[in-house]
Amino acid sequence: MSSGKVFNVELQNGIGIVTMDLPGESMNTWTGEALIEFSNLVDALEAKENVKGIVLISGKPHNFHSGANLNFLGQFQNRQELSEALERTHHAFNRLENARFPSVAAIHGHCLGGGYELALACTARIAKESKTTVIGLPECLVGLFPGGGGTQRLVRLIGYPAFELILSGKTLTAGKAYESGLVDSYVAADGDLISEAKDLLAGIIEGKAELKRPQFDPSGLDAVAEKACKQTLKATRGRELIGPMLAIKAMQEGGKLSLTEGLDVEKEYFIDVALSNQAKGSIHTFFLKTETDKPVAKIPRDFSPMKINKAAILGFGTMGRGIAIDILRRMRIPLVVKDTPEVLEQGKQFLQKILGGMAEKKRLPVPVDDLLALLIPVSSFNEEFKDVDLVIEAVFEDPKVKDEVYTELMSHVSADCIVVSNTSTIPISRMAKAVDKPERFAGAHFFSPVWKMELLEIIKGEQTSDDTVYNLVNFAAAIKKRPVICNDNPGFIVNAILLPYFLKIYDLLEKGASIELIDRSMIAFGMPVGPIRLIDEIGIDVHYKAFQALGLKPPEILEKVIKDGRFGIKKSGKGFFLEDGNVDPGVLPLINVKEDFEDLTMEYVQEEFYGAMVKKAGELLDAGIVTDPRDIDVAMIWGIGFPPDKGGPLKWADLTGVSGKMRGGNFYK
């Protein structure tokens, strides 16, 4: 018999096999209609006297149930609407938990969030080992926490380890889930899940099944919660992110009450979280990640990307070496690298070190020596370039040097070889003049360290063809980068937006903001490091030269700092900071240019910095440099570490009303 479009039931000797299969979707997820349908299903089964128990299983090959649809959650704008939806969820799961017959969740494939919360409401759980079977409550990873009873049922099931599992968002294989108590039994990959699930159910019905259900002792909740708070704040550098902090409170407070009362506590805290900007920003970042996990989606379906069988890198310095690491470990193709013999040898040693470290952590597909054997070091252009499909230029940031390199390169590569520059400042259209068939020339701006940074800016010059762009997107996918595409522009996306951000440093210093206040404000906002500390570590001289490269006059304070020989603590032993991390008192006379300093707050500093960033981002969209606000948010999250719980600068601007103040409307329509 059928109970509806999502849940279908087949009765076998008094056992109901309930198959979950959301039509037209690759995953089972919860919607309001599905929850009501499930509650009605349990009512209908309970009305049948011959039903002795049920087994819940999925009709999807690699997915048991993935929980609430995040788009569905995003529809709720007020407490009343969300409260009613949570009531439906709790009613459905409570209905199952309190049914007159036992139930077993037979898990194969992803069992996450509200899917595992459904399983928690069952009498018992069994899981089958497979590459796709992962079990857990990962909601904290998207700015939420389990709101379908997870914080209450899991802590009662496995005790205090529930705190770590929920706060980390960690997911477990079938075997690990069994060891941790998340499931009661597991089946080998070649086992018969439905048969084993029915046997487990029969044992429960007959009273023979030995289910481990230790009595939960709530007396240590306060101590565990306090420790969890400290660990969470340490991980967030002191930022009180609402999702994990209220998850802790839900477990701490609800765990001392009856389950019914605990669910009410969880519900109220979950509403606080789900309606917060942090959750909305985090969910936006989750969708951005999902979209950019598969870059080939940017390529038209009727386009056939060129196969890259061999590549070359010109310049084996810091960036060239980083790019080489990713090409070797991801693509495993012959790679020509050109530089002086001394630099080539230093580069090979560097690759040996980095790849060796990856091998020790079992993050390489093949032995290091096999990858290094693919390197073809050369000190001059030769026959090795004739069959190269892609050349990445990463030489010194000097237009004249690059022009000379391209002019010489052209006589050694085929007419259809794609040529790209890793420049961070020089216009692509300007360099294209030195390239034959400039339609095959583009920018490919990597970020350092390349093997750790996921972003790749693909820059389209005035004559760059769409085919070249699509081929570079395919290349980005091959080396596991998240590409964003933009038209030629000084600084492209990231550096263009960072320019007013960094200029704001000197404006605020002139207004009397201290170095400590500026960096502390940015870290409190969620940036991984303060902007002045970042400049000091990268090199104040590098920062200074970036202004010059863009044809801009460096700020007066920066001029003074450079003239004082302060190139950064790592570069010249002098910078903004001392080796112990404190501000160098010697730099203060160079930056304190006013005597009547303004009394500035952290909130003011944050708004000044990010307002400048958003203003520039809007200009890029208006000028058609970028066509989609998502590309800007992707670039800033994965390019500079913009806090993911903010959703990127443009999503943050929409959520906080900055967009409305600056533009009269939101970036995201």
C-alpha cells in the first residue's frame, strides 16, 4: 500500500517496510508536507492491529535522509512561523518514538541532521558500511544546531560525547557510529541490510535484543558545558558564534529536564539561531561552497574542454613552486619548469619538502618520487615546449620582463597552446599585445600558499576567447580550485576590493585609531588576522610596492614607515610589531599625525573597513567587471578568509542593511 508520495509501506508478516523516497530528488529531505505525511503514516499504521513493528529504509541508492532542506528553512522570517514548523517536526518524531510498536532505522548512505534525528526517534538503528554511509549531526557547520530533537536525544543516548559530536559537526562511518553508540548494529558492505534490520526488529519485539541504553546522569552537565564553551571560544578566537553557543545551552539546560521539556528548550534556542544573521550568512556560504565544488557547471554542456596532457611554468619562485605542487599532485602530468639552475634546484628541494609532508599525512595519490619524476627542469626555451598544452607565466612582476618572456615563448609553443599569467597587478589586455593569437591568453591569479588556497581568479582580457576561459575553468576543476571569472581590471576582484580596505588603515590611523584597535576589531569581526599584522608578516615593502604597481601614491604614513627602514619584522627586523607580538613603540611617532584623536569604537572601525570593501565591490558589479554578486563573495571568502558566517561582504551588506544605506537595495534580489 502507499501512504503518499514520499513514504511507501509494504507489510510483510506484520512488519511494515517504510521506504522513504522524495520524488525527483537525489536526496531525501524534510519539508512541511513530508513531516505531516509521516505523522499521518504512523497514525495509519498504529490503527492497524496486525502491525508489529516497522523498518525505515531509503529508496535512494546513496542517501538515507539528509535532514531539513536549507532552502525550506530560509523561508521562515519570524518566530511564529518557525515555531509551528518545529512543532510539526517534534510531533512527527515524538509520534514515532511513542508508537505502540517498535521501529528500526536501516541506514545506508548519508544519514545527516534531521535524517539522523529521525533515526534517533526510532527504537533502534542499524547501518551498512559503504563509501557513502556517513552518520551525524553537522548543523553547527552551517551556523545552526540540531533542532529536531538532536541535542536532547543524542545526549541521552551516548552521554557527554554528544557535546563534541554536535559542536564539531563530525560525521562517522557505520563502524565508527557503532563504536560511538550512534547505531546499535552495523552490517558489512556485502551484507543484507534489510534482512539484518528485520532480525534486529524481531529481537526487539520478542524482548531478546540487547540494546545498550545506559542511564544518563545529568549531574556533570554544567562542568561539561563550561569546558565546551571554553573550547568553542578558543576555536573562534573569542567570537561567540550563536549556533554552537546556544547548542551548548540547549544540551546543558534541556538535559536536566524531561525529554518533552528539553525539546521545548531546544526549540526556543533553535529559533534564536535560525533567524540570526550568522546562520543566514553561514547557510549562504554553504550554498556557495556547494555551487563551486563542481566548477565544470560553469562550462556550457555543448563545449568539449581541451585535454591538458602537458603543462609548463615559467618562473620557479614562490608562486611557480606552489602551482607546480598542485598540478603534480592533482593532474599527474609532465610539467616543464623554467628558471635558472640555482632556482630550479631550490624549487625541487621545496617541492620535496611540501610533497613529503603531504605523503606523511597520507594526502598524496602516489609516491613523492613518482610526482617529482614528472618535472622537466629547463633553463632556456627548447623542444620540451612544442607539445605543451598550457603555459603558466609566474615571473617577476615587471611588464618589460613579461613582454620579453612572451615574445621568446611564442616561437616555441603551438598555435593552440593556452598561455596565462599569474600576475596580481598588471593588466591582462596590456600583456596580451606580446602574445600571438591573444584570444588564447588570459590571467590565472593564484593565491599563496597555492596548495592551501582554493581560489583561482580567471581574468578575461579584451581579446580572450570564451573557449580559453572555459578551458581554464576545466583546468581549475582538475587542480581542485574554486574559479571566479572577471573581466580585466586593476587588481581584478580580490586585490581591487582589498585596496580601499587597506587604504582605510591609514585613514583610521590618522583619525586616532590605534594599531591594536584596528587589528582587534577585524579579528572580532571574524578575520583570521588583523590587517596591520598581515601587512607586517607579508612585508610592508611588498604592500608599498603594490600601491606603486597600481599607479597610486602610497599613503603618507606608509611612506614614513618605509623611509624608516621598516619592511616588516621578518624582512628587516623592524615593522609595526615586535617579535613578541606587541606593537613596536618606535613606529608610533610615524603614525600619530594628530594630537586631538577621535574616540573610535570597534563597531565604527568595522563599519568603516567593510563599508569601503562593499562600496568597491558594488563598483565592480556596476562596471560589469563581475556579473554575479556570488563571485565576489566566493572570491573574498576563499581568497582572504572573509568570515564564512557572514556569507561574504555582499551577503553581509544585505543582511545588515548596509546595502540599503549605500545603494538603496540589496545585491541579492
